[in-house]
Amino acid sequence: AGAAAEARFISSAKGKGLFATKNIRKGETVFVERPVVSSQFLWNALYNYRGERLALTAEENAQRLLGKSSLVLPHPEQCSIRKDLHQQCPRCQVTYCSAECRQAALEQYHQVLCLGPSRDDPTHPLNKLQEAWRNMHYPPETSSIMLMARMVATIKQAKDKEWWIKAFSQFCSKTANEEEEIVHKLLGDKFKGQLELLRLLFTEALYDEYLSRWFTPEGFRSLFALVGTNGQGIGTSSLSQWVHACDALDLPMLQREELDAFIDQLYKDIEKESGEFLNCEGSGLYVLQSCCNHSCIPNAETSFPENNFLLHLTALEDIEAGEEICISYLDCCQRERSRHSRNKILRENYLFTCSCPKCLAQADDADVTSDEEEEGEGETDDAELEDEMTDV
């Protein structure tokens, strides 16, 4: 993957960027990328979602979100989940979507992280680490301590440890002051005490002489900031995929109207019961995607259409060879706000001021948010946090 694009160094201020190596048409997939490492969010795992590459069937997903085991979805053949392929780790019962997936996890990191019979033992160091993280990082989650644990476990298991250290060092790093800002953003006002508690639990669970630098206060903060800034959110849902498949069905008008009405009502009921917590959320580190810079008028976007951790980068416009490929770190609503508001979000969450064509064109606009934006300002704080620290 990646023949249509390559990473290039731009400047010390901007770091790397991703550039098209050939003409790319609107709607074309620029690349599909596997993460170097990925992990499900811990609250997500606690709420009975199984495994970061594994979803329940669309019907089970809807039943769980509604708290209704009697719900039956029409057109079950449109669900893409293959239960017959699922496999569990024989020691700790973690479920994987296939034998290949279980084997890949075992070969990369699971030997170190497998809890075996201690899976439900609250005094096990890994369980203590996960519990501490959950207690200081309530939903909506934006990062996971287990992503860092898998990085350590990967290197512990690896024959060629240097190769993996090099792979992780490709992700952009920050200055000590910037790292403090990122950690502060993720852990809040008590962050120094919280970070030290996490470091001690992380050390107790995973210490490795070869990686001793990662366990020092400075090294741990750097690792934490690296995951915070480069982690890409992963969202998959067998239910939304079933809905897309149903939308594409060629049905007589009456049946189409009935199905659409059923789906609309289903989403309303789910929102009432479970709020926004629909996707099997996690985060991962992607080498190419992490090189994509932000633009308020992006020419590409990331998605997870295969319902697993494979990231697809798709062109939103025609992109010419040599042109920089940019994604947006802001959601659709945030992108429609004033330049001042957009940059406030970007500065707080990503530590930079945007100078994309849209921001330059609006440079003379007043540096105040409009009245209606001021009114909405309080309401958007949670939404801003939700997307924070993904997509860099």
C-alpha cells in the first residue's frame, strides 16, 4: 500500500507531509493501511464489546444497544460478520475475528499481555493499570494506555527489537513543553500526580531493561505524548455497515419506505437508550496516515469500511501528482465555524495554528467568535474533546 502517496519532510516547523506520487481521481482509495499497533478503548471493552477487530453481528449490536434481546433485524443476510470464523485465546478467552487474527496478535504482543487465569484478578498488575486508566479517563475516550502496553509488549517479544523501535520512532515527537500540554489535555489538572501513578503501575506491569528509558518520568511522558498526538481513532460498527448494505438494496417503493422507517426508528431508540456510544472504538498508530497534515478544506478523508482496523484514505477531490494530501482533524460541524474558533480547537488539541487556504482567505476576519458561536461555545466543549488527539 502507499504507491499513490509518499511521506516527505517539509520543514522543521511542519515536520512531514503526505504527497501524491501520481494523479488521483475523486473517490479513489489512496491507500489502505494496517496499524503498527492498535488497541480497543478500555471503557468500550468493559461495555461488552469484544476485541478491536471484532464486532457483534448487526442484530446482536442493536439488541445490546437497546437492551432488548427480542429485537429481530430484517435482511440479516446483509450483515458482514462471520461468527463461524471467531476464535478465542485458549488461556485468557479474549476473542478474535479469525485464526489469522489470533495468530498475528500472539506473534506480535499477546504472549506478554495474556492474563491467562488471572484475567479477573483485580490485583494483577495489568488489571491494576487498566483500572487506574478507566478511573481517570471516562468516556468519550481519546486514547488508551493499552496502546502503550502493546508497544512495549511488541518490542519485548520481537527478535529484531531495533526494527520496532525504529518503526515507533517514525511518529512525530514534541518538545518537553508541548508534551506537558498534551498530557495535561489528556489527564486534566491533576495530571502530574496521575501521570506518575500511571508510570508506576506501567512499570510494575511491563518493565523491560531494554526499554528502560520509556519507564523514566521523561521517557514515559514522551511515549504518552506520542500516542496522544499520533493515535488515530478507529470506529467500526456492524450495525452501520448493515444499514449501508440495506440502503444499497434494490427494493419496491413500499418495502423501501418501510425499511427506511424501521432504520430511522431504530436509531432514535438506540440514541435514547445508549446515547452516542455506538461504535466499537479504539485507537491505532498508522505510519502513512500520521504524516497527513490538517486542512480546513481537506482533499482526503479516513474511514474504516471493512469493519476492522484497516484504515482507508479516500480522495475527496481530484489530487494532482506532487500535491499534498490533507485530511481534517476537525469534524464537519467544527469545520463550518469561524477561523478563530477552528484555530482555538486546533491550538488546544494539536498545538498548531492552521494556515490552509481557507484560513488564509479568512485572515482579515475579526478575531472574535460570532454571537451564535459564543452561545454554542459551552455546548461544543464535549464534542471537541471527543475528537481530541486523533488524526494527527
